[in-house]
Amino acid sequence: MTAQQLPFHWKSFGLRIVLPTGLTIALFILALFVFVIPTIQENSMDRKREMIRELTNSAWNILAKLDNDERLGVLTREQAQKQAIDQIRSLQYGQQMKDYFWINDMHPRMVIHPYRTDLNGSDLSDYQDPNGKRVFVEFVRVVKKDGSGYVDYMWQSRDNKNLVAPKISYVKGFAPWGWIIGTGIYIDDVQAEINLLIRSVMKISAVILLVMFVLLAIIIRQSYRTQKQLRIEEDELKKTQASLFFAEKMASLGKLSAMVAHEINNPLSGILSYARLSSRYLNNAAGDPEITAEIHANLSLIADEAKRCGNIVKNLMLFAKRASGELKEAHLNEIVDVSMKVIDHSVRMKNLELRKELDPGDDVIQCDPGAIQQILIAMIVNSIESSPPEGVIIVSTDCHDPACVRIMLKDFGAGIAPDMLPHIFEPFFSTKESNKSLGLGLSVVYGIVQRHGGTIRVDSHVNAGTEFVITLPRTQQTVTKQTE
């Protein structure tokens, strides 16, 4: 499969890359509208409330100073109140310097209002705003109760008598003269400032979101390339692993072939000798029954030895055949039998005994039979090379567990040193001389066992032998799902 044909897992990519980024953006927008903007509105209104309170306190201090001058005899009350009215009338601030202060008394009567001069000196007890609220009576009530406080109501917009807008004012009583001084802000003005601030925040947020979307696009693009490259590399790695498995199999086949060559030479020599001898007998037979019987015996030996050669070559070819990797149901004991037949001649060449102890129970498992056979051949070859002449190699199976089966291979050879034992499944690591092994045998064994969802355990002692225990699950449903 080429790089362009490799499937890309969009679902996995979306869950790991796109979804977290999208959630981050969504949370940012949610936080902006649920927390940031309401907080801006609340804080802005609080600051405005605090501003009119401080302004009212400042104007109140003017009254307090003039009252002190009255107490010192510097001014009469009439003079002090007249100066207070003049100073308060001239105090203006805010937009176009049109925000103002006013004074009414506790009756309530208007003492001074810069824009509503028609109310100056008037009784305000029955004055109501467009919503029916008795505004100045409310001022008096708040001052009597707390000395100062906030009151919201409807009032004309500064000097514009034709426009009435919602307003909130802070009022504070001045007890020595029985006055109430106050100033306020128009809600629409505050809301306009808040909207301006919110628009600024929204613009900044839009820039941030734009940057986030650009970054997301870059991340998605780069992640797509990375994931695609990883898929390509994963595919190449699988091909490399398959090549390594086959290389080790061919290396094992080479070892077997060398042994088989010696093994086949013996029956071939016998066939050649008996064929020549039978040829001479035929020349001298002349109807002699004894010679004829001898010829038949020789021909029978020739047939047996030829059959023996055929079996050796047949088993070798079965092992050399590259496995398809297909998972199917197989009998474990049959796989062990075939593997032992393949290696039997090599065992006998070294004057060893290959003993099998197979569990007669249910040995059906789902596996790649060719791969399991490769495992057994590789491990038996290792045992042959480490075992002394007249040694014993035992291959056994255990099928009692309904969920899994076990394969045990034990020899009584040289064993493995403790410092080498943790590394025996590493690729290209070998306990043998470098020119005698690729160092892939046990690594391949480990890979095949892992691919089948199994485990492999080894117990070895120097000069006392080695035992491998392979545990394989009976079914490969979990493994196949993971590899899909």
C-alpha cells in the first residue's frame, strides 16, 4: 500500500486534536458572555455608584466648611447658606460639564436646582416622576433611615426638558441646616460606556478567537501531516518486522538445511550403493533364486531410504513455506507434532532425545499455525545448540485452563547467565558467537507471542538448563479488534 493509499483515522484525529481545541474555544466564548461581560457591567456600575458617592461627599464638605464658619462667627447662617447655594450651583462635571448637584430640605422643598429653577422654593411632597414615584419624599426617607443612600427614579436628561431618562442618585443629609445634597448618573450614559467597553472587549476577543482559529488550522494541518507520516512509518515498520520474521525463519531454515544435508547424504549413499550392487546382481542372476531375493531386498531398502529422504525434504518444505498470517482454529498438539517432525532429524544428528508430553485435553486454539510452528522450531533449535550430546529436550502442553493454553519447552543445557537473561528478547541480542546467529530468534518469538495476545516466561540457570513457558489465549477476538 502506497503512502497516498494509507487510510487516515479521522475519528481518532478528531477526538484527540479537533475536539479539545473546539471545546477550548467554546469555553472561551461561554466564559466571555457568562462571566466576563456581566462582570464588566457590574463593575462599571459599581464604579459609577462609588463616583457619585465621593462627589456628593465632596460637595457635602463645602456645606460643612461654611457651617463651621458660621459657628466661628465668621458668617451668619444666611450668608453661609447663600455662599453654599452659589458654590453648589456652579459645581458641574461629566459630559460637556452638564452633570450637577442639587439641594432640597427635609420638608421636602427645593433649595437649589441648576436646571429646574422652576422648582426652587417649591413644596415637593407630591412631586412624582413619570412612573409615579415620589422622588423627593424617597430622598427624605433614605436620609432619615441611614443618613445617606442611593435612589433610582426617572428624571429629565440634564438641561433637556423634553427627554426623561432613568437615573440613580446618591443623597446625603446635612443635619445642621436640615438639607439634603445629592448628585446622580443617567443609566443610559453608564450603559453607553459599558457598551463601548464591551465592544472593545469583543474586538479583542474576536482577534483572540481569530488567532485561535488560525492556530487550530495550523495545528490540524500539522497534526494531519504528522499522523499521516506516522501511519506511513507504522506501515513501513510492519513491513520491516515481517521481513525480520522471515529473515529469522530463513536463518533457522539454513541451520536445518545444513543438518538435513548430512542427514540426506546417509540414505542417498545407501541408495547409490544398493543400486550398484543390485545392478551387479542382475548381471549375474541367471535365474538364481537367492540372487533374485537379494535384489528384491536391496530394492526394498532403496525404496525405504528414498521415502525417508522424501519425508525429510517434505517436512523442510512445510517449514520453509511462508505463513499467510491468517488466524484460524487449530489443534495445538498437531502443531507441536509437525514442528517436532521438522526438527527430529537435527535432534538425532546431535544424538539428543526430543521428548513430547502432550496434554490429551481440549487443545483447540485460534492462532496462526505457521507462526506458532516458527516459535517452536526457533526455540528447539536454540535448545539443540545449547544441549550436550545425549541430552534431553522436553516439549509439553497444558490445556486445562478453558481460557488459555500453555506450551513448555525445557532443556538441560548450558543455560543463560543472569546478566543476559533480561535482554534475550531484544532484537539482535544473542548469547552465541556473532557469526553464528542473527540475534533475531527470541525477538521474533516474543513478537509472535505478543501478536497473539500471549505471554512468555523464561527460567534459566547456568549449566542447569532453561525452561520457556508460553501462554496463549484460546481466542483472538480482543487482539483482532485492536489491530483493525
